[in-house]
Amino acid sequence: MKKLFKHSIFLLALAVFSGCKMDIVNPNGPTDAQVVSTREGLITYSIGMKQNYAASAFESLAITTGGTTREVKGIATFTNVLEIEAGGSALPTFNGNVLGVWLRMNRVMGMADDIIANAPTVLATDNAMRSGIVAHAHLFKAMAIGGLATAFEQVPTETNKAGGVTFVARQQGLLKAIELLEQAAALIAANTPSTEFNTRVLGANFNLLNCINAYLARYNVMAGRYTQAIAAANLVPLSSASQFVYDGAQSINPIYNQLRVVNSFSPRDNFGLPAGMFDPADGRLAFYFQGSPVTSGSDVLRTIRGFAQVNSSPIPVYLPDEMRLIKAEAILRSGGLVTDALIEINAVRQQSSGDAFGVHANLPAYTGSILVNDLLLEVYKQRCAELYLSGLRLEDSRRFGRTAPPNNVNPVPTTFERNRNFYPYPDQERLNNPNTPADPSI
């Protein structure tokens, strides 16, 4: 099994790129450049980009960072899984999971760049298709940059077919993602995407404008732009439900696949939070977990439910209540009224019906301290439960000032909610790109 896994990682590396180089020749099919040179090719490539993110990039972000933040426990004996579970200075630069996050996000970015570069010419006379195709690519490029900025201190914001991309600080990466999303919103405001685009590329379960605004809210709050975060969150209907869809055959729900088929990781009970950081009456426990708890060493493990009940379960592109929690956080951090933040917090806590995805906390109203720091801690707790395994916990843990792991302790004690701050850059990137920054210490 170890040999098979290493072989799979090797094939993954070959299938994508080195040093963010995107030209990979498939002798049995057209090159990317040939595909995006035609109208039909661009449409197909756009569908493939979305599916690539949904089935591959999202899997790496959610599962790998979920291991780092103790949402899931590495239970397989694969070396790469054990390294993610240990974290700290024991996480090497050749870890296969970290490589997966890096390669898969950059692959999505590269596909988006191909579309953005070619669509204006190929679809020059088809405004309604062009606006949708390009805005869609801007969204996924922003999502890829945001995913990289979650995991790494510095990130590329452009791909380079010759290799050797440059890096920017993650804050600049977030600002670039925001810029791309604003451009996407402007594109579809200027030219309404066609019915053909909505039907063929988006499908019935994906609202492009709502997703753009949801990610604008997300990245603005991450970047400390609180007024803009609130404004974007207010544009997202709470009844909306955009989803990544899977057929269970050609495309499999990646959370189901990793936690119930491959079974390298297993969910920690109580969203992976330490004792005292969760409410046992929280209705989201029954939403996200099923079956009896199983003790594994010092951990209590569960079977995943939630958005991974079967191999074809859809996964939300974002959860509507994230918008409420973004507003609460932004209000508190910008000196707004505590009462306004409490309204948003309690809307999440007390919800017992009506959520677009059926995620209901069904808790009483908040009764604790209303000091800003205490309310921010409550927002963090609610995000941990509401947004379980969404790939957001690592960013949240840093942003909310949760205790950082020590540099020189492995394995990291369970009192720490994350075992790394950022990942080291993969060897494959460093060996092929002289611009690769120094690795973070932890």
C-alpha cells in the first residue's frame, strides 16, 4: 500500500507541473492550448476546471488542513499521513499531502489563466458566453489563490508556462483574489451570461453571482477589509444553495472518498475542538457525525455524515450562515455595535429550521460575556461547528489568535488546536523555481 500511494503521488506530480509550469503534453490528446482555441473547447475546459477544483483541489485543502487543525486524525500508517498528524518541525518539505495542496490549487489557477487569456479572442462576438466564461474563471482563480494563501505564507498569483513564477505575501494574494472577484462581478453586470452558459457550465446547482459575493465576503474579512466584507455578505441571499455536484462514478465526493473509502483520516468528535470548547447539545454534531464514538488513544473518533453521506453527496460551495458569521466578526473587529454582532451570532446559534443545507445548531441565545474578545471567541466556535471540514479552520485558527504550536515539540500536545502555522514549500517547487521563498519555521 505504501508503494502504491507513493506511485500515485508521483503520477500526480507528473500530471500537473513543476515550478508552476503548465504545459504538460498528452500524446493521446489535444494540448491545453488547442482545447481553449475553440468555443466548444473553452466550454468543456471551463466545466473541467470547476470539476477539477471540486474533486481534487478542495479535497487537498479540506483534508490536509483538517489534519493540521485536528478536525480529522491521521489513522493510516502512510508516512505522509503520519507527518501531517505530527505537524510541527517533523513535517518535511517532501510531504505528499502538502505537495497535493500546492499542485492542485496551482493547476486550477493555470486552467483559469488559460481561459482568461483565450476567451476574449475565441468568444469575441459572443458577449453573453464570454462574460460568463471569463467571470467563472476569475472566480476559480480567486479560489485557488485563496486556498494557497490558507496554507502558505507566500503564494503565486499568476502562472508561467516557462516556470519560475514569483511569489507575493499572502495578504497581497488575498487582495489579488478580491480584485479578481470584483472583476468577475463587473463582467457579468456588463453582459448578462447566456442561458447556454448557465445550463452547460454552471448547471442547476451553482449561482455564479452569489458565489462571487460569498467569496468576496470571505476574502475581505480574511484581509481585514471589514466594511467590504459586510457589504459583500449582505448581497448573498441566505436561502441560496450553490453546490459542487458529484455523480458517484466518474466524480466522487472527495470527503466521502477520503474518510470512508481510503480511510486515511477519521473525524475527531466535537469538530476537533478541545474539551470545553463545544456544546454537547449542538445540533450540528448530529448533522456532521453518525454512529457511536470510538476511542483511539487520547482521541474520540466519529464516522462522517454531513455532506459525505454517500459517494455522490453534493458539497456546498459556501454555507449561507458563513455570511452571518463574517458579518458578526467584521462588526466586532471594526468597532461596530456589539448588539448588531449578537444578532448575527444568535441567528446562527438559534436556527432550528430553514437553512438551505439543513445545518441547524438549535442552541439557546448566547448568554456569555459581551466583551469584544469573548464574542470573537464565540464567532470562532460557531465557525468551527458550522464550517466543519470546509478548508477554513487553519486560516480561522490563525486569524482568531488561537494558541500557536511550539517550534520544537513533536508530537504537538492536544492542547494546541493546530500543529502548524503554515506549510513548507514542496521540494518539487524549490528544485525547479529559484524564486521559492524560505520555509516557515512552523
